[in-house]
Amino acid sequence: MSPPLIMGILNVTPDSFSDGGRFVDPVAALAHAETMLQEGADIIDVGGESTRPGADPVSIQEESDRVLPVIERLAGRCPVSIDTRKTEVADAALAAGATILNDVSGSLHDVAARHGAGWIAMHMKGEPATMQEAPEYRDVVAEVKDFLAARIERARAAGVDRVWIDPGIGFGKSQEHNLLLLRHLSELTALGAPVAIGTSRKRFLGALANEAETHDRLEGSVATATWAMTQGVALVRVHDVEATAQARSLLFDPIEEEVA
Ligand code: HH2
């Protein structure tokens, strides 16, 4: 197994659930990207719209104005992904130098194909504003698996060469749904496309740790990323790059085994 990629999260938003407001200024955003690259990030994921429940909607113009200056400056430095649900923003970001479309709507395969970009197809039940209002599944693992298998087919049909599938932890999922998906991750990695996952600092980790606030969820974030890496996940999307890179080294750095 090759080491999983670490995707460092760069939210250029005023209201993201964990780092909102910290990197709205492009200078601060670029400095944070540089820090994450030094710490071991392989890809920087730039987002200009929060998907947390209750976040204010953002116009195409506003979202583009947030992400494009950062993507233009980062593109020559490292692989960049654009985290968006909007076709127009994805188009502009991929034209500006991003090479991966991180698509939480799981529906923008044509945009990725048009640009020859990679596509991260994520599962979400409902829309961000209301998705956490009592989400229900008959069998969450089976339903997410079916959805993601269909995305692999769509990617093939559209001519997308690089596709990752992502169960969308926290996107229209209860505590139990998130934990079941984590427990059954190996069923997703068996689908035949690399799996991406984002658990970093998410609410379900707080619920498991005495309602820890977002900045106090490092242990759960690293534990779940480490678990995911042992289950064959190919990409982890994280805020805390340094700690995740340490966990990856522990699992994947080569060691010489003595032959008896
Ligand atoms: N989670 C978030 C955003 N984008 N993309 C993928 N592929 N997988 C995820 O789990 C995922 C994602 C939500 O986290 P964050 O960006 O930190 O927060 P916000 O949406 O509030 O900006």
C-alpha cells in the first residue's frame, strides 16, 4: 500500500465551523498553506463557502473573489483542489490552476472532465442548510456504497481519469451513521476507486469527547484519520497536518525487517 495523501484544509471563509475568519486575507491564507506544506500536506484544498448547517449562502461572485487570488498564487507551488458545489466557481478555479475538483455535491463530473481534472465525489444527503435535521437511512453503509459505486461509473462515462470517492462524514449523517461508515470503511475501499475522507474536528468527535469544542478535537481527528489510513483510504482531508503526518509516518515509513 502506498502512503495516503494528506490534504490540508484552507477555508478562505468568514464562517467555517473550525477555522472560519482566520484565512480570509490572502496573505494569511498563503502563509497557512505554506505551513501545511512544510508539515507534510500533499494537496491544499481551498474552499470559499462553508457547508456547515446554517451557514449563509454565498454568491458565485463572492465565492470566486475569495478563492481565485489564493489559487492563482498557490498553483505553481503545490497541487491545489477547489472545494465547491458551484459549476461556475469550479470552472474558474480549475482554469486558474487547481487540478482537483473537491465536489461535496457529488454531481460535477462534467466540469472535472472538461478540465481534465481529478474529481472527489462526496456523498451528501440533502442540502447543507438542513441536512442534519434527523437524517434517515434504511442501511447507511449500503446506501452510501451504492451512491459511490454509481459515481465511479459516472466518472468513467464522463472520461474523468482520476476519481476519489468520499462517504461525506457529517453530511446528512447522525452520530451512529458516521460511526457505522467509519467502521465499514473497508467496504468502500473495496469498490475499486481510491477513497477520500474528512473527519477533521467534526461535530461527531466532540459528541464522543464531553462536547469538546472544535479546537479540542485533535485526538479524535488524528485517531479517525489513522484508523482510515489503516483501512486503505487513499486521502485524508485534515486541519491538523503535522499530527496527521506523524501518524502517517508511523504507519507507512519504510522499515528494514531482519530476515532470520
Ligand atoms: N468536509 C467539509 C468540507 N469539504 N470535502 C470532502 N471531500 N470531504 C469532507 O468530509 C468535507 C469536504 C466540511 O469541513 P470544513 O471545510 O472544515 O468546514 P466548512 O464546510 O464549515 O468550511
